[in-house]
Amino acid sequence: MTISAQEVNKLRQMTGSGMMDCKKALVEADGDFDKAIEFLRKKGQKVSASRADRKTSEGIIFTKISEDGSKGVMVALSCETDFVAKNEAFIALGEEILACAFDQEPIDMNALKVQNLGELTVREKIIENTGKIGEKLEISSFEVLNSERVVSYIHSNKKLGVLVGLGNTNGVPIEEVGRDVAMQIAAMNPVAVNKEGVDPLIIKKEIEIGKDQAREEGKPEAIIEKIANGKLQKFFSENTLISQKFVKDNSMTITQYLDSVSKGMIVTEFKRITIE
């Protein structure tokens, strides 16, 4: 049957798919728009399956903070190429998924993927857009942070994002200090807020590394444990946020910087994600 340009354009407006794909879908569906839409969705599934093993090392991190500043949400939508990451349809999809994550508050990434976005789930929407765009797309990270105040930071390449929660803010403006701390987290990649938050497996590993290094240096076995514990304390000072030297002023630690803004201000938690 003959498919008019108006019909093709109508389907394109409905689905966002390319003109040639829309025309082919309408031809296959004998002009039935519902069947044509289903055809395009199946095409998306085929494209998704054919590119399942592709690496998604490009993309954008999206963040949203609640009006009262107590909740932050961060979503990383990944793709194969930088070209697609700049695509308006890709950015619109990321914003749509972020809004869904913020409003529905799913408990994890799997729960996010089954949330509804109109007539489709988030997972189905991603597959549909895979067919339109022609690259593998995936949600590579999803984080939520609740605190007295939450501040977000996205690096200039849009592939590194941070949420940081602050407590005991005492009503002081926190945007600048929050951004400073978030940039510290982005740059220095601490393993935890403080030593109490470090994974016991990491601690065990660092102690073993310290012992091995001491033995290689020929230190007496009687003081190996003491040396290893000393190296562990150095690890804590360099790799836990509040003990790190402030990158913008190495004369103080992050704790001292927070105290200089408002005595007793603390970092309650942070989330750091990257696309790589």
C-alpha cells in the first residue's frame, strides 16, 4: 500500500524514530499505527540484542536535588559513543529516567528499571530508544542520598558525579562548602567518610600489605604488627574523606575546613559514580 509523507511524519512525531524506519514500519503494518509502533519496538529489541556485548564507556550523569535540599538522586545513562551522548533524544531519555527515579524512589537499579514511563517500563523505554538511536544504552549507576542537606556536583565531562550529605549545618548557606567537599570527593576518591566506615576487608588487606612491605624491608618480626598498624593509620589519613588534606588549602583537613565554616558541621554520607 502507499504510505503518505504525512503518515510517516505522524509516526515519527509519536515515536521519535527516523523517517525511513517509520515508513518501513507503516508498510510492514499495512498503515496500522499501533502495529507500526509495535514493529519499531521489536526492532529496538533486535538492536539491543545484537549490541549486548558492546562497551558503554560514554554517557551522561544526571542529578536532582529536592526543593528542601534533603534528598539527592543521581542516575548514569551510558552509551557507546560521545556522539550519542550529545544527542537530544539521549539527553531527554536521561532526564525522563531521572525524574522517574526521583518521584518513585525505587530501592535499587532493578526496581528502577521496572518503573513505568508512560505505557512502557524504564527497561522497555531504553530498548525502544536503542532501536531509534542504534547504540547500546544502559543505566550504569543509580544512587539516592538523604541527609539534612544534600549537594550535587557533576564534573565538566559529565561522566563523574557526586552527591554529598551534610549535617549540623546550623542554617548556614551550604552550597559553596558542599560543592567544595563534593569536588574533593570527585578528585581524591576517598573510600569512606571516616575510618569507621571503611570496609573490614579493605582494612584486612591493608594490614597484610603493610606486613609484607615491612618483611621485605627486613624489619624484625616482633615489630611487624606495629609497623603494619602505623601504615594503616596513614592509609586512613589519605583515603578517608574527613582526614584528607583539603585540595583547595592543604594547611587543613576536610574536618578543619568544615569547622571553619560552621563548628561541628559534618559529612554524613557521600555517593560517587563514574562512567568509564
